Amino acid sequence: MPILPSSEAVATGAGVYNQQFTPAANDIQRNIVIIGTFLPALAAGITVETVYGPYSNASQIATIFGNGTMLHRLAIAVFTGAPSGGPTVWVIPQAESTPTYATSATFVITGPASAAGTLAVYVDNIRYAVSVASGDSATTIGNNLAAAFAADPNCPVTSINTSGSVACTSIAGGPWGNSIPVAINIQTGDALPTGVAVTVTALTTGAGVPVIANALNNALGIGSNANTLPGGQWMTDLVHGYLASGSVMATTAQDQTTVAAISAYNGLANTNPPVGCYDHTVGKPFRCIMGDATKSTTFPSALSTFATTNTYDRTDGILCVPGSRTHPCEIAATATAAINVRAGAVSSRPYSGMVLPASKQVPRASGHRNTPTGIRR
């Protein structure tokens, strides 16, 4: 039948509006989490294996966790690499694990001085300039050196002088102290005062490492979509002080235990289905750099060893600054922060060949590359 002008009908219509989208990568908030030990005397006011922060400077961390401790020294290194702006810094404290403290008759001084001068002593790349007067005995010089250590809130050691033998002990327990570099006369112009001699002995005997997996699991959660910081953010970079059994990283059994725990928490690259907090649906990957200061005229052995033993590790990496007088873990902490500052400003900027603010040396890093979502192996 025909449709008349007076007929009623229902009509359905559809339209399409074409709009061109331009792909763009968004830089996420970068969060550095420092895991380490604190001063045991402050334990009553600290809840271990929980997240503290955020912090804007190292002094805040020293106030809560103690001066010269592992957490404080790592914080100094992080804020050296990121002096203003950049990543947000958090802390997860762990109690020391039945530790022994690295110690030695570190600086053995002989005298007396036959002329005035300056004794330049270095502990973890901190220069302590002790004025020496003509006629000063070894005991006097030693007392002045011990006083210089005690007057510095950033110093990582305590000391006792006995007739010119200044014995230093690491404030932080465990093997961390074994890697605190000690030296004399590093800078141009440094020279022993006439009549004075100094024998330098490295710190040793530090032992006892906390289980880093406990800090990760208890503070950040376990499993897919874990790694959760306050405010719904997540850790993009991990800094810790547990790979310090010597100047060579990732070679001892304890080093490998810690590396494996960190890698397992993030998730290995060869598992199906995925494990850890990095899965196929919601990934919260993070990076962890270790430090190495081994003197070497060839390619540092720690790099080649790590590359062959950690084939499926997409979390950990090693950065070498051969011959550095800075603690290896602090080298890694400074580099982590400096990389985040550069990547946070423009995520595509490369960081290979960067000069670290603390060491003023160009590090050699293992196979990481910069990507819009972070730095991966």
C-alpha cells in the first residue's frame, strides 16, 4: 500500500564523526624507593618493612633513621644525583640482621711532624683535612682526625684513636662497611706533612644481610599488580645497600640471593604465565642498578659475569666506575637518580656517557636502553 503524507512511521539513523588521533607517550611519575638499614638505637620509633616518605632531602631521612647509616648514605647519593625536582623519594627500613660491623686499625699514624702541613684523609670520598703543626705527635694527629670524623654528621664511620692508630668502624652493620673506601692523598696537592707517615687498612669483617624480599613483599605487596606505593603510584627504581660484600658486585652467594629476590619480585622474562608484579595485563616494572668500583684496565669482569648468569633478569643491572673512591652502592644510587632526572624531563633522552655528579667519572653500564616507559634490559 502507498505511504500517504499523513502516515506515521519510526525512523532510526546513525552517523559517524571522523576524528584523527595523534599517538603520544605519557611520562609516568618516577619513584625511587631506598631499602636499607638504620641505627638500631632508633628502632622504638620505626616500623620496619613499611613505606616512609616522600622525602625532599637527605637530612629528613637522617633525622628519622640516623646519621651515617646505610639509609642516610644512600639518600645523600640519591639527592646528589637529583638535587632538585625529578623523582619522588621513598624509604623502606629494615632492621639489621644479627650483624657484625666492619672495622680495622684504618689509619695508623707515625710521627712526630717536623713541619706544619695538612693531613688529607678520605672516607667514602669525603675529604677530611686535618691541620698538623710542627712537633705534633702521632697521638695528637690521631685525636684530631678522630674529632674530624665525629664532627661530620654524614660520616659513615665512628672512630677511636689509640696512640696514633685510628680504628674506624662502620655505622651500618653487615658487609656494607667492607666497601667503604678509605685512602689518603687523592687530590692534586695533597701531601703528608714532613715527618708524618700513614698506613691505611681497609675495613673488613662486616657480615649479616637482611632479606630484601621481606621488605618488598611486606611493604609493596605480592603478586600481579603489586608494587603499590601510597597514592596508587608504584616504584620505578629501587636503590639498596645489600650488594656490598666487596668492590665487585653480584659475585658472592649473598649478592646473587639478593639479585634473585629482586628479579623474582618484578618477574622474570621467561615465565609463562608471568609471575611477580610484572604481568601481561598490568605491568609495574622497575629497575635496580648495582654499583662496581673495581680497578680494571679491561672490561670489568662483574659486567661480563652478570650478563652470562642473569640471562632472564629484566630488573637488575650493573654500573661500573673503576677505581672510584665512592661506595659502590652509592655510585648506583647517584646514577639511578641522575638517570631519572634526565628521563623524567624527556623520556627519549639517552643517558649513556653521563658524568655522575659525585664521582666525576663516566660509568660503564650493562645493557640498558632508554624507552618511553622506562629503562629495561
